[in-house]
Amino acid sequence: MTTSEELQKKELAAREDWSTLIGKISDGLCTPVLGAGAAYSTLPLAKELAEDLLREEEISTGKTAPLPDRGDLAKVTEYIAVRRQDNVWPKVRIAKRLKQRGYPNFSSADEPHRTLAALRLPIYLTTNYDDFMYKALLAVGAHPVREVARWNSELQENIESKFDSGYEPSKDSPLVFHIHGHWDLPESMVATEDDYLDFLVNIARDLATNPTDPSKTAILPLRVRRALKGSTLMFLGYSLSDVNFRVILRGLVGSLSPSLRQMGLSVQYCSGQPGDLEKYIEDYFGHTLKLHVFWYSARDFCHEMNEKLSA
């Protein structure tokens, strides 16, 4: 196949992907999954946050951390938790630092949270700790409900769920579901290496149980499971090295039977033109998870989506 033919084939596939996505959005059958890149213009990415936390800890304790990778947030938070003998302490520090950064400009047309809120979908999933998606939905006149994954026994015993009282997500009352917790509830945050291991083990156990059994407190409510199985998943703001992205793919999407998976897409940032590595990644995700990759920043993707929705 010539280079020209390959380019034409790729352009046709992209048009088909966009057509499917826009159709799913119109039918309310798309579920966004937000990562850190969705808030990149406002909040730091994990590497910067890890380095800042570690520097703060070293100044506070007067000890140099014996960590070869100072930008690995899970390892840094684990180190701080061990040093302090307090697993919640690094999460409190993370929440404080993130809150100090302020909010995105929700009046900007291509701001990712604003763009997604305007779609008025019933469910929004996020691995971010911030409340930007919740605030953006309020800004467009919705009445969102915010929930966390009750991924450990403490959360299951102490945190009530709106679903327990018959709540059903809709475009007027959408769900913002924090898979890895949120900053107003530091104990809900999945941050340390041990947290991620516990989360994966407990999620695997949760997915193996009957979600309609009233004697069991589900980590993932039945309605969230249905969204994972019965809609197009739109991952926005992740990088391939993002541990949150890998956990979601392996722990949640990877657990679904291949026959139940619908088209999903991941918006991945790539500096310059996609090369051989990016092509391999496209082939890998397409083969294993039916996941189509768009090489955009979150804002650029939202700009093009807005144009196609208004066409």
C-alpha cells in the first residue's frame, strides 16, 4: 500500500470514528472518562505535583528522600505516608496544593469541562480529585450529583450513596463519579502505591459479585457498570504512561467480555506527528480493547468536537 493510500485509509477511519462518536453523543450513549490532562492548564500533572510534595517533605523533615524517581506520584505519596505513619497525610497535602490553583475559565468555548458539560450526558467518570466537572455542569444549569467509589471498608461503612435512595442519572441530574476519590474527602483518594493495589484487588472482587445483591455494598454502582458496558467510553486527558489510565483499562474495561465492549476512544497527547510507536499503540488498543486513539491535546480535541457538533 502506498503512502497516499495509507493516508486516505486513515482519514476515512477518522471520519468514521467521528461519525460514530457524534451519533453516540446525540443518543446519550457516550460516557466521558476524565484524566489529569483535562485540567492541565489549571492544575499540575502528576510529575510536577510529586516533585513539589517531595521537596516540601524534605524541607519539613530535614531528610533527603531515597527515591530514584522523584516524579512518580504513587511512590512519593507512599514514601510520605510511611515517613509520617499516616496514610491520609499526603492526600491532605495533595488536596491543599490543588485547591490553591483555582478554577478553569468555564466561559471558554473549548475548555474541556465546559465542552463536556454542554453535551448534557447522564454520567461523567473521572480519576481526578478536583470538582471541575461538577462545577462546569452547574454552570450550564444542570443539577449534578457527586459520588465516590467506595473502594475500601471505611468508605463503605461511612459514606452514603444517592443510589441507595433511588437516584437515577439523567441529563438534568447527571452523575459525576470519582473513581479515585475527590479532594473534599481525602480518605477517598487513591494516591499511594498501596492504594492502587488495594483498589485493583477490591474492584476485581466487586466486579465478580452480583451488583443487585442488597447485602453487598458495591464499589461501582450498577448504573456505573452499565455505562462501562453499554456506552462509548471517551477517555480525555490521559497519557500512555498515566497510572490512572492503566488501572482503568486493566481493572475496569479489561474485565468486560469482548462481546460487550462498544467502540471507545482515547484522546492522547503527542508532540509532533505520530510515529511508529504511536502506530503500534493504535494497533494494540484496537486489537485488545476496541479502543481508537486520537492524537490531540484535550483542548484541541474539544475544539474539533465542537465544530463537528455544530456542523
